Amino acid sequence: MDSIGPHDCRSVGDDVQVCLPTGPAKKRSGRSPADLAIIKWSQLPIPAPRVRTAPPRHKTGLVGLPEWFWVTNWRSLSGRASAGEVWAEVNAVPQRLVIKPGDERHVVGCPGPGTAYDPSKPAAAQRTNCSYTYARSSATQPGGSYRVRVTVTWGGTWRGSDGSGGALPPLTRSTTFRLRVAEAQGLYG
């Protein structure tokens, strides 16, 4: 039996070897890097999204004008788990933002965290890929406001002490809040 790093390799035919990550570190700890990666993935402190809006949530938005959404805590996380000489490093990356604006008919998907609205700039000079324009007032909704749900999907990867690694199942974190939208009417004199 030849040994390459923490892998045990055996000949199974002419010029064919099979290598498995069953080195001494796994035998001593009883855990594989893959086991540790799954455990660490489930324990990573992945936060619920902190969402800002423009107009701000404490003010009333207007029918026909876009409501901007962005996440302020959009950043990668990492962690490491070990058992004896065996370890796994896990990396979590936010990948997608989904907004259910509360009118039961629409879902907005954003490829990133959205763009923060800058009140010091004119509205015409700003752009976002993460907004929603309400077609109706929230006056008929429970509490007179829309119930908005924002979800961030996280993807993860891992690598282990034996050279193994791969993707982890996606995780989601959500937050909900109320948003008031009014209808304004122009007066002609």
C-alpha cells in the first residue's frame, strides 16, 4: 500500500490505483473533514438581512414611485472546525436577494445587495437593480401597510485537511417588515 499525504492508495489493476481519504488523522478523531464541514456549516452565524429602504420605512412611500431596497450586512463569512488533526474550513457567501413586496402578486430578484440610495444626489442621477414600484396604496392591507419579506440565499464551499472539498447546500435567511404606501393626487386649479 502506497500512501500519498493523508490518502491511502491501493493498486486494483494494471497501472490503476484507488486513493481514499482514510489516513491516520481520520482514524484517530472519528470524524472526516466532510463531517466537520457540515457541522460547521450548520453552526455558522449567518445573519438575517438588515434591510434599508428609500423612502425609509418610517416614512410613507408613494404609488408609482420606486421603493429601493438594499442589504447593509452583505458580506462573506468563514469558519473552521477541527477534531484532532482533522479540520475543515467553510466559506459562506451571500448570493441572491429576493423581495416579496407584500402585494401577493410579485417577487423581485436582485443579483446582489442592492444599491444604497444617496439623499445628497438628485434622484435622476441614481440607479438601482433592486426596487419595486407599488401600483396600489397599502390602505386596504392589514394595519394599513404591506408586509414585505426579504430573503438572502447563501452558498457555501468547504475544504478539508485531506485535500477534499466541495459545495455545501444553500441556506436562506429572511426578515419581514411593514411598509406604508400612499396614493398622491395632483390638484389642478
